[in-house]
Amino acid sequence: MATRVVLIVAGIVGLLAGLDYLFATESAILSFNIGDATLPAMLFARATGAAILAMGVINILAAADAGSPALRAVLIGNVVAHTASLFGDFSGGIGANPIFWVAVVIHVAFIAAFGYLLATSETG
């Protein structure tokens, strides 16, 4: 049950963030205060949004899995994605931007949740 809830919540967050990066690209870039919404930045943000959207869809679809090895791979993939994103967030320096801290909290929460699910799972 906990796995299903975490995957659905992560899926919804992924869908919302991915759609934001895809369709509200300029405001998504500007909200992080990382520079101007230039064409290259917008193209990169849209590509990132597509990947985040895909992870959201994968998480929602995986929520129905009862505990196969594929589910374990999805959980590991989420830990890797959120850890790498957290590294990316801090690689630019700690910002005073509230969106930065929201992203950090989200990444840490999902790392903890998916890590817990992996540690307590009986698959693999």
C-alpha cells in the first residue's frame, strides 16, 4: 500500500513539473532565478520537462505492480533521479530562491520514501 501511494504521489508531482517545464517554460526558468529564458535554455527546459513527465507516467503505471523485479528497478531509478537532481540543484550554489528550497525538500522527501521502500521490500 505504501509503495502504491508513494508512486502515485511521485507520479502526480512528475506530471505537474513536467507539464510546467513543457508548456510554461519561460516562467519555469525564471522562477529558479538561474538566468534568462533564452532559446537554448527553453529547449533544455522542455527536454527536461519531457523526461520528468515520462518519469511521472512510469511511476503512475508502476503503482499497480504487486512487487515484481521491474518495480524494484523503478524504485531504484527514482532514488537515482532524485539524488542526481539534488546534486544538480546544489551544484549551482545554494540560492535564496524559495523554489530552490521547495525542490530540495521534494527531492529529499522522495529519496527518503523510495529508499525506505527499497530497504523494506522483499523483492530482489
